[in-house]
Amino acid sequence: MYFKQELQRITSIYFEDTFDYEALSIASKEYKELLLSLSNENIILENFQDSIHLENGIAIGTLWAASCIDDFARTKKFIKGIDTAIQEKIHQEKTLHILYAGTGPFATLLLPIIIKYLKFNIQYTLLEINPISFKILEKVIQKLNLNTVNITLVNDDATKYKIPNHLTPNLIISETMLRALDKEQQVSIYYNLMSQVSSNTVFIPEKITLHIGIKTHKKHFKKLNNVFEVSKKAMNSPDWTLDKVSNKLTFTKNQTIIDRKELSNANQIVVITEITVYRDIKIKVNESGLTTPKYIKAISSNNNNEDIIIDSQYIIDTDPKLSLQLSSTKVE
């Protein structure tokens, strides 16, 4: 009972409408310390650091998954978004089923939700591929005495997982990404799970957008072209195609031309990530490690008579990324 009360006390700030950086920083440190004490594991050891390398990206090691809590803006906005979605759904459905894919060792984004909604008829499926993280998660659930809650723990790859017919989720959560959607499995997880459910199922985050942009001399970031999007709308558009022979996802190529006028006001070409967690809850550029701009090319003063052409395409392989090819053309 003590651990539940402590968890509820510490994480209550994540449900508030206000955004107090200092208070959130303190709460996130307390939250992490509580979870580490529940796990009773020294996760800084080398075997907790190893990531799992797969055909469609990496599943990060236990240490790095646990460290995501340090990004308190991300933690706050995801938990607030999940709570908002539940508040809408809970009055529409007799029961709710929530699937959390890529929980890490602590199911950080969902534990405060589980505690808050103990008296409600909600079923949870917690899906984690890393066996070390999975064992710690089992221990944390047990220590919090959540065995009486309808929680199913599954040690499996979320990009291959088949949702049981009787367990169609109302809400799917997965934050398995780095900025610019590099390296991790977010896109593959999204496609696999969302292709198995109805259009009424909510996925959090609702939308992830990658833009080609610039950093200006005044240190502002300016979006120039939306080149990739993860959302229901995008998945059901011609921009996403599943090759039936190879069973691989391919995405539309885009071209961005940055003219010399834009370049004269800039010192860097960047990829900008924006995240719509749910409704109006968004993570904007530089608000989180997830939305830190990715620097692509420094712009020198010698670019005065050139436009820069950027061909881009998101690619899923062992190292998922937005693939970029830059060229320039002289303007007379």
C-alpha cells in the first residue's frame, strides 16, 4: 500500500494542466528513485545496457529505457495525453483495453494511470521484447501489489505481435523513438498494431511529423517542408505502401528545395520533429529530447548563389531513418 501511495503522490503532477519545470524535474527524480528501489536491480551494470538489434531497428537496453523518465517534458505530456484519451473513452465503453508496446522495465507512462484508475474496469496488456526489462517489469508489478488488476504481461516483439481477437484495444501506447525517428522501431510498431484494429482505436502519440527545416542566424528553427508523417491518415494514404512480396513497408520520396534567399538567413539545415500526443497536447521543437532538431548540414556564406536540393525518404531496415541526399544547383 505504501508504494502505491508514494507513486500516486509523486506522479500526481503529471496530471495537472500547469507545467512547472522545477517541480516536474524533482518529481521525475523521485519517480525514478522509487522505481529503481522497487526493481532492486543495479541497472548501470553492463548487461543492462545492451540493446537488441532487429531487422527493423533496435529495442533499447534496460538502462536507456529506464532513463527515458529523465525527459520529464516527454513523461508529463504522454501521461497527460493518455489520461485525456481515457477520460473520453471511459464514458463511451463498458470496459477499456489498453495495450502498451515497449514498456521498458517500469511501464513509466502507464503506472500512474493504472494507480489512478484502480476502481475502473480497465484491462491492460504490457508488451516488452527485452527479456531483462521484462523480468524487472514483472517484479515491479508484483511489488506494487497490482496482481489483482487485470494486467497481462507479454514478452514479445511489438512489430510482430498478433493481437488476440477478443482483446482488441481501445487505446494503444508506444513511445519507442528517438528524434527524427532514428534507429528505433516506432514506425514498424505503429503499422503492425494499427493495421490490426478498427479506426476507433486511438494510438498515442496520435501523430509524429518530420520536417526539413533550417536554423536561422537568430537561433530560431523554421519548418520548410513536411517530408514524413506517422498517423492514421498517413498510414491509409498512398504515402505508405506494403510490398506484398517482401512484406516490407515503403514510403513516398520527397524533394525539398531550399532557395538562396532562405539559405542567406540560415546557418544549419535540420530535421525537425513534432509530436501530437493527443488532441492539443503536443511536444514542440526542442521541448524534449524526442524533438531536438537533427543537424544535417552547416550552411556557409559561400552558398550565396546556390539553391540546395534535398531528396528524402523514410527507410525501415536494421537502422531506420529519414534517408537524405543533398545536392546544389547554381542560380544565375
